[in-house]
Amino acid sequence: MILTPVFVLFCCISLTFAQDSNWRFGMIGKEWYDMEAYEKDSEAEALVIHDLGQSSFQQNAGEFFVIFKRKTRIKIFTEAGLDYAEVEIPIYREGGIYEKVIELEGYTYNYSNGQLDRTVLDPSDSYIEKINDYWAVKKFVLPNVQPGSIIEYGYTVRTQNKYNLHDWEFQHRIPTLYSEYTVKMTPFYTYAYILQGANDFDVFESGEDNGLKQNFGAVEYKEIVHKFGMKDIPAFRGEEFITSINDYLIKLDFQLSKINNTTGQTFEIMSTWEDMTKEFMKHADFGKYIKKSEKSYKEVIGENRFDGLSDSAKVCKIVGIVKSNVDWNGNYGRVATGKPKDFIERKTGNVADVNLFLTGILRGAGLNAYPVMLSTRGHGRVWRDYPFSHFFNYVIAAVETNDGLIMVDATSTLCADNRIPPRCLNDWGLILGQDEPVWVSLNFDIPSEVSYDFNIQLAKGNMQAEVKALSTEYEGYRLRSAYGDETTELAEVLEKKYVDAVIDNVTISHPFETEHPYQFEYALSGPVEQINNKIYISPFLQETVKENPLKQQSRNHPVDMTYPTKRTYHAEIALPAGYNVDYVPDPIKFSNNDFSMDYAVIREGDLLSVDLTYAFHRAIYPKKSYHSLKFYFNELVKKANEKIVLVATSEP
Amino acid sequence: MLRYEKKVVFNGREVVTYNFCEIQINDPSGDCYGEIQIPYSSIYRLSDVVAVITDFAGREVRKVKKKEMTDRSAISSISFYEDDFIREFKLKHNTYPYRIRYSYTITSKQFITLVRWIPAIDIDIPTRSATLDVTVPANTNIRCQLRGVSRPDTLTDGTDCTYTWTSSYEGKAGEELSAPPALALLPEVTVMPEHFYFDKPGSLSSWKSFGNWVCELNAGLDQLSPGEEARIERCISNTTDKREQLQLLYRRLQEETRYVNISIETGGFKPYPASYVAEKKYGDCKALTNYFQSVLKVAGLESYYTLVYLGENINPVDTNFVVPQFNHAILMVPLDGDTLWVDCTSKAPLNYVGPSLQNRKAFVVDRDNSRFLDIPPLRYQDVVQTRKVHFSRMMNGKVRGEFTTVYRGGEYQELHYYQRNYHRADNEYIIRKYFTARGFEPMGHEMSFPCDDSAYVVLNVEAVSPSFCKEYGSDLIFNVLPMNLPRFEKPGRRVNDVQLNCPVVLKDTLEYRLPPGCAFGSLPEQVSYDSDFGSYSLTSRVVGDHVEVIKEFTLFPGHVSLEEYDTFYDFVFACLSAEINKYIVFTKT
């Protein structure tokens, strides 16, 4: 992924949006109707012919509105492409911001038997779906769309929100022939932008608008126009084991950096992380919320005492108490939604309500606790070179202790009190509230371990096995989330896994005690695999990896496995009377920085010990490692499922 | 649920329904029942929402404030837009057990039923006490349908008559394989007046009167422009054969229109006009059906707007009780003595009746002659899945498998949908993930629909497995590729009867080529089971240079009661056991 440096928008060549776009509704050459597939991507279900956007500022009663216009033309090739005729426009509404979609128009063109048929979208056939208190979407379906149709639509979004100028995605899930974004700047707002996923633009022009001069207050000015264009952008195709499409799409991201008022004064909005940190710490729903939360310490902690506890033990205890007092409502956010007093009363809130409150309580206990802003795995990564607050969608707390920095999150009762949930394991987080902003790695290097012990007895064509499993860290979290203390559910899963066996004595230890590994045990009895005079035993039964999860023949993106893993299997097999060992798999020992595997079988008298340990040492493997990683999985699947063969030495 | 009360008051013009729930949350796993969602719309107006948290003893902990309640659109996954909304809020306390109480009122001037009452919040959550009061003017005739609820007490004060039902629910187990539909397991009371008003006045005195109301609702919606009529006539101008005409028009419908559900106000029952679909080329099931009926009318072909309850798990319509029990519209076309069922949202062949439509009652709307007809069940030949695989061991020890599978029934529909609606890369992912034998890595696939009029798909997959054949000393051991048989709960765990809606028929022909330098070793033994519930067989033999294994599994459709479940399970378990741990051994020479 390539990121260009931050650009601040200003410069000096004359141009106009309308002249340069070279595009009008309905002006479509016959070649587009005749096109049956896109030659550079013959499987593409549709093709974006033009996607043109423009943001500009419009004066209205002494203030500016941001006007975003978009015009898009798409050729539909197949039925799968019909989905592109269903269009959704997000609209934001909060406080004084009331976004509105205006000037909606849409057309569908079909050309058959020498006749052009144009169907017009009736704007009254558009609907607003309310998503939540802040977001809604304006939706419409273009009429009379079939494979072969060309659709085009345009709309304008009018907003008071100048902080996030409309971003622009050059890339879509279908290929794009030409995508262009024009921004017309006033002297009063300065924006920074970053380009993700590409080095450069095919078109980049910047200059003074050649229209009339404008006035705002006593200031006379001409708009500065910046145009960004790209050609022949391939379709983005998702893959398994990636974090978020947001990390990979080619797009432009804008953020307000300065406000320059008519008197010549300049207000830096978010030019540095330092400034952003200060802003947040002064914010009523962030820094001030934490301070107010400190006052709830006594109410929350009550009679609990932490005498003699180390700082890290104290942190865990407090996190546990907060978790038992309040509940996450499932919503993300980087600022609280109300006052701590209200939060305590309703006992449920978004991530920021919960974790900023936690930060306050930790501070109330005399600990050095700080809020940490981050972006969750599904939300994309944070670009640390660019101080854009909208990168973040989540807050956790970090505490300085003698044992080092501990990051905590009170939204999940199934996650250990000194761990953050897997959704937060995404690159870097920003610690706020210290003298300077500090970045902390959110990647988790400790491998999540799973270990199995098998005790296998064979007699008269039957196998009896006792199995113990233990899972730590995020593997424990995964099982806690899946089964908790539900032995019945676990037994049902085991019964479906071992079709011809009887599963008994299923027990679970530490189902919710997150400070301990998650453990379960079961007993199994069932027929042994027998062919002629030989017995075939899978020493690790059905508990190892059965197939390679990496089945693509090539890979375009890194493989993100969230956290490193280690698995250990130990089986003891008592040789039955009248049988000898016919075949044992060869030992293997292999290790490098990415992967290690160790397999050995040892015979001591009538006891066979089979051991397998393997580890994937990294959470993220670059795409160049894909074939090696796939190879490791293949070898692992083979070795882990090899059978021990016993042969009858006499009639059993 | 401790208490669930519903009070319905009908004054002859509008229905006012007061709802009250009290739920006890015993531990954190029950917190989800404190996440309250109340549906409403412009027709079903919501008011007087009150919510309170109390402790175990019933002492009020706090009342939910209005600002804590949020509203959002409620649009189902099958719809593009609906003008329904949900008011939601969360009731949460940190000391268990705690209780939540909430109440609200819904008012509506348009209704068909007065109330449909299911006194349960979830299939596995018990309800201690539930009461339904329905008050109507004393001169109003009402009818009710009861399932698992006793007849009501009646109180008349001269002006009004109040009916009171009481109920409770033990809470049955959650999801089980092939269980009857969840709704059929819950107690239920449905009450309706003889006369109702929903867009138009109607009567539920008979299916005939209900059918007439549907006719009224659809009246005048069949108009098409002269241009559209001319196009229809052009489309069939080359043939006078009615079946061929129907075929041509259905293909035109499939090519030109698509399913988009936009439901506004009475849109849950009333179709958009045919002219709307003709112009937009989209609509929901009602709109597309109404449109196609209009098209057929122009062509002079007789057809009937028909209502059904769609779903693979059949929820039988109670024909003794006149109340709408449908969720889908199709067209019934009588043609040359045949009855054709035409789903206007489908892209499958004409008269294709898939698992979601087969074997159920269909309500054929016909003024003064509305009636139920039976949609026929799927037969064995309609659902049989045949798989032929040729395995050969390569020089590197991996096994190459050439899979040719013919899918019918549900899998046909799925693949048909994916192929039409997904990009090839997405199809590759689906084939890799769901349609490739475990342990095999697909190298390529081809999907073909050999004939427009046949409801099956042929999927060819070429795949490689590094572990399908294992070498142990001088033995090369191949697995006998298992079939994907249903895995039912063990008898002690099963709570519900089994409802098998259509037959399951799987046929495998597996060919294992003799690896170079090897001789034939052992083959799996023959297996054959026959039972009242189905059959299973496995045979193997050497044919030329390969071993051939033929397997067949059949599960009959029908109902298996809990009393029969042990025997049923024994059969299924025997088949599953026969499928695993089966090997073919070749010996190095």
C-alpha cells in the first residue's frame, strides 16, 4: 500500500469543472451500447465508465455550505451487475448539521433493434432509510435496467459539515474507466488530503477558477480548483483473511486543517497529533468525561479494597468491577454519548461511554490511566503520519504499571481483564492525555495456545480415549464466546464431529474465569479403524487441522491471522495385546521465523507417545509469504492426520 | 417471561392494543432480552412507551427516559425499502436477577386481524403467565384460531364483550435439524372480526369473501399501455401454441424484470400496478405476479393470482380458518388440462416448483370462486444429487479428483442464483468453500445448466488433495469419499419431532485408478440398509484398472414423531457409520 505525503490544497492554473469533465447526461456513444464485456476484465459484471465528483462551497446567510455533486455512468454487463442500479447515498444529521440530497436525477439507456430507449428515474421513487440518530441513507433504484443497459445518475448533497470534506473512492468492486474528483476551495478553509493505495494521479491540475470573483465579508476572492483523476482502475476483489476493504481501496481522504477568517486570523484545526490530543482532552465527551468519571470511583468500587495488590492486579480487579457494573450496547464511538452520571444510571453505553468511564475509575484509584484511540479491524488502519481523527472509531484504556503498560477494555466480560478484544488488534493506537501523544502497538505477540492430551486404550475392536484440552489467550476467548459453560452444546458439537463414537463426561473448567485458560475434557468410546489384520489409529483423533484453509492459487493481499498461535498435541496409546507396531510416521522438526513444527513418536514398552507441536509465529504474513504459508499448512495437515498402524501378531 | 399481557379494544373503527411485558433476567446471558425493539409504522401507530427496571423484589431501580429511546427504519433483508420503523432501547441492571417491565400502545384504523398473540419471547424461554383480553362491541362477530391455548372466558356488559385467554409456555429447545417451523411449536391465538378494513373493506366469513377482497384490492391494477400491449403481442406473434406463448412471455418476464421489494403503507398486501412494473421493470412478488397476470391477459391466456406460504420448512396453512396465512404471491396457469405454478420472481424454468414452494396448499384468487389447490410435492427424480468422481494418484503423492456433480432441488437453486448474481471470483470462493470435498483444493470449475427447461446444474470441479491417499509401509490407502449426510441429534437430546419436507437422495460413483506399481488390495465390504425411513447401500468392485464404489442414500419425506425417533436415529446413525472409516487399499508390488 502506498501513501503519498499530506498535500495542502492551493495552486495556480485556470480550469473549470464543467469544461474538463467532458461529460453530459445522455451523451453516450454507440460503442458503449455495443460493448458486451470489458476487454481488460472480461468477467466484470459492470464497468464504471465515468465517476465524477465535485465539492465546493456555497455562501448562505453569512456561512458556507459544502456542496458535493456526483455524476456516475455505469455499463451493466450481466445480471450480477444489476445491483449497481440500486444506489444508496449516506446522509449525516447531528445538531446543526442537516445533510440533504437535492437535484437527484437518473436515467437508464437501452439500445435494441436500432432503437434507443431512455427511462427516467422519478425522484419521488427515492426513499430515506433511517439507520440511527445520526445516519440515514437516501435510496433509489434505476428503472428498466437489464444486462446491456447503461445507467447514469447524479445528485447533490448539501451540508453544513466542513470538517470532513467528502472523501473520494477511485476504486470499486467493478473496474472503473475514469474517476475524477474536483474540489473548489475558498480561502477560508484549508484541507489536507491523503491518497491511499496509489502513488500518483493520472490527472492532477490545480489553479484559480476562471469565473467571477466572489465576496465574503470584506474579502474578495476567487476559488482555487483542484482536480484529481485516475484512469483504468481495476476492480477491487476481496479475499479471505484480510482486515478491511478500507485498507486497500484506492481513495482520497480529506480533513479540515485550518480555518482562516475574514480578518486574516488563522485557526489550526488539526494540524498535529498534539493539537488533536489537546482538543480531545478538553472535549466534554472525552477528557472532561474522564474527569467526571473519576468522581464515580467510590460509587462503583464500593467496599472493594486493593491493599497489597500490585498495580497490574489492581487494574484487573477494577476492570472486572466495571465490567460487572456496566454493559456495552454494541456501538462503537470515540466520544461518550452523555454524562457519566447518566451512564451509571442506565448502565449501558457505547465503547467510549464504557472505556472512558473505566479510565476515570482507574484514575480514581490513583493509577496512571490514559485513553487510547484506535481503529478496529473492520474499520481499517490508522495512518500515523496524518493527524485525522476520523481514522479512529474506538477507545480503550492504557495504564502505566511497574510491569509495563497494560491495555484494558471493559466492553467484553469474556475477554481477560488485562486484555483487549480481538477486534482491537489492529496496528497502532494513540495514547492521549500525556504531555505528548504516544503511539502504542496493538499487535499481540504472545501466541494463543491450545494444547490437547489424549490417553488412548484399544481393546476388542474398540477405542477408549480420554481427552483434555486447554486454551489460552484469544483461543480461550474464542471458546468462551462459543460455549461458555454449556457442556450440552459442546457435547453436541463433539458428537457431530465423532459420528460413530459415544461422547461422555464432558466437563468445562473456568468457563468465565478469564484469568485462567479455558479447559474442557471428554471421554470417547467407539470402533477402531480396522482393515484386515491392521488397526489404524489417528493419535490426535479429530482435533487437529483437517484441511488447508488457504485454497486460493495466488494471493493479492497479506494474510492476516489476527494473532500468533501455538498448538501442542500429546497422545499416549497403549498397545493392545496381540498387536505390534507396523508403521509410525517419520519424525519432523522444522523451524523458521514464520512457522515451526515438531513431530515425534516414541515407543516405551507397550506405550506409544506421539507429540506434535506447531506454531504460526506471526499474526500477519505478507503476500509474498503466501505460498510458503500454504505449504506449511499442507505439511501440517498431512503430518497431523497421519495414522499409526498396528498389526496383529496373533489372533487377538 | 413473568407476565405478558395484551389488551385489544376494537370499537368498530380502530384497534387499540396495549402491550405489557415483565421479564426476569437471571444472568448476563439473559441481558439480550432487555434489548427491546418495538415495530410500528404509519398504519400501526405507536404511543405511550414506558419502560422500567426493577430489582428482584420488584422495587423500581430506574425508568427509561424518552431520550434513551431511538427510532430507526425496519427493513427486512428481502426488501429494498419499507416504511416500517422500530423503536429500540436497552434495559440493563448490574445485579442479577433483575426484572424489566415495559408497555406500549399500538393504534390502527386499518386491520385484517384484531390480534395475533404468541405469548413467548423466544422458543427456549418459558412464559409463566400470559393474558390476552379482546374487547369488541357486543354486536361484533369475531372468530379465533387457537393453538395450544384453551377457549376464552367471556364477559358481556351489554355494550361490549370481552374475551380473555390465559396461557403459559414451558420453553422448548432451540434449533434442531429438520424440526417443524418454530412458529408451529409456540402457543398462539389469532382473533379477527368478520368484517375488516385494510385499504378496502373485506370479510373473513369465508375464503370466498377473502378472495373477493383480494380481487377488490387488485382491481384496476392490471392496466398496460397500448405500447406495452403491442410489445406483448409481438413477442408471441410467431406462434399460436399456448404453452409456447406462455414460455416466451415467461422468458421475457425473466429477462426484463427483477425482484425489488418496496413496501409502503398498504404495500404488504396491495401490489404496485402492472404499468409500474412495465415501466420500472422491477417489483416485489405481488407486483411481478400482478404484472405477469396482466401480460397473460393481453395474450389471451387464463391465469390466477395465487397466495402461498413460501419456505423450505413447510408451515401448513389451516384452511379451516379464514385468515391470511401467506407470505408470497405466484400465478396459477391452467393450460391444456395441466395446472402450472409460475413464480414470477424466479429465474428458474417455467413451472419449476422448488423446495420452498412444493407440497403445500395454494390459495387461488378468483372472484366468487377462490379456492385452495395442492402444489405437488417434489419427487425423488426432482431432488436426486448424483456425484461421479475419478481419483488418480499423481507422481508427487497427491490425489487428483475429477468431480462431476449434478445438483437438483435446493442446491440447484443456490448455484443457479450464485451463477447469475455473483461475479466469477465470488463463485470461485463459494465453490471452494461449500461445494468442494473436504481436503481437496479446487484447481478449476465449470458450472453448466445444460438446458433452459431443466432444473438441474452440472458442476465439474477439478481438485487436488495432498492427504486423500496415505502411504503406510507397502500400503497405499485411499478414503472412500463420504457423502454429506444429515447429522441428527442423539435421541436423548432431541426435543422436537422431525419434519422432512422433501426426499433426500444422494448417489455416488467413485472410481479409484490403480496407482502405477501397485496391485489391488482390499475393498470396502458391501453394506445395505432398508428401513421405513429410507435406505442406504454401498458396493465396490474392481473394473479394469480401477476400483468402483457405488453408494446411494435415500431419506423419505414425512413426519417422524419423538416416539419413533430412536428407530429413525438408528437408521441414520447406521448410514453415517457406514460412511466413515472406509478405505481402499492398494499394495505396492
